[in-house]
Amino acid sequence: MRRWIATVSLLVASLVLFQTTVAAADAPQKTSSPKKAPMTQPTSINASTNLAAALPAVPPAPQPAPGLETIYLAGGCFWGMEEILRKIPGVRETQSGYTGGWLPNPKYDDTHDSKSGHAESVKVVFDPKTLSLEELLEKWFFRMHDPTTLNRQGNDVGSQYRSAIFTFNETQKTTAETVKARVNASGKWRRPVVTEIATASIWYSAEGYHQKYLVKNPGGYTCHFMRD
């Protein structure tokens, strides 16, 4: 009896081994999965990248009301600049903002340490029939700040405080260059005038608390005053 049981067990084990071998032979062979293609990294802006192509397109020049002109003026902290400019007869509108840089949508802190390249500026909309650009520049702009200090105005230091005139056409550019040369030759300043004259680029309005700052904060900080 025991010998018969052992024989049956041996037959069963042999049958199981045979079925396992056949199943393994019929099963599809596992192949290694193909390598994934390396992920493409986004192109970063570096010295070899065309920075201009990476920035938003410059919008068209602002269109003031018929008969009015616009110019952007920079000469230190825009608080004091705007306070003087807004009171000039013939000026119709002023706004503090940032221009002349490369960083899109800059905020106030972005302009520090030349991180964005922008200058604190004032957009001036004026009536040329009442106030010519020549008069605006020679009698006001070049007298309300020191145009001989490079990237500085009073205690404010940095490229955001540079002296600059941003023009919208050749007529404005010629006028700015003529007035700058005349002021430089006048002898009123001991050092050369370093005011930058550049084509106006995209304008970004400054944060709300900067607008008409000295109207909201009488007696607040300013380093601007009219020189004789």
C-alpha cells in the first residue's frame, strides 16, 4: 500500500513539473523597456540669449488727448520730481513709474541695485501751446535736480536714480540734446551734465502709494528743489 501511494505521488509531481515547463515555454519573453527620452529643459536667459526677444513687445507710444505731448523724465526719487512737475503751468497730467529697464512688470524693490535696469521716472503730459518742451527741460527739469551726478540724487544712490530724458520722436530727441548742450555750456554746473537721452520704452506705472506721494504725505522726503 505504501509503495503504491509513493508511486502515485511521484507521478503527480512529475505531471506538475511538466505543466510548469510547458507554460514557461509558451509565455511571452519579457523584454527590457526602452529608455525614456531625456526631458527638454526650458531655455534660460543667459548671455547668449537674445534678451530683447524674451521680453514683451514694446507697446506703441501713449496717445494723449489731441494737441498734447508726452515725455518721460527721470532725475532721482519720483516723489519730489512729480510734486514739482505737476504744478507747472501747461502740465496736464503726471504719473510716477518705471521705464528704461529690461525686467517685465517691475515692482519698487526690483529697481534697487540695478536688478531691473529701470529708472524712477515721471510721465509728463503737457500742452506745447502753453509749455514748450524746451522750456519744460531748461527752466524746470534741469533746475529741479542735479544733472551732473551719475546714478545719484542727494542721498539716493543707484541706477534707478539716474538723470534721463526718454523721448518719443526725433523732434523731442533733438530738443533734448540741444537743451542739454546749452545747460552743459552755461557754466551753472561745475561738473559735466551726465543726463541720458534715450528712446522711450515700455512704461510701468508705480504702485498706488507712490502716486502724488507728497500730496498724501505733506512734509515727506524729497531732495528736489528749484535752483537759481
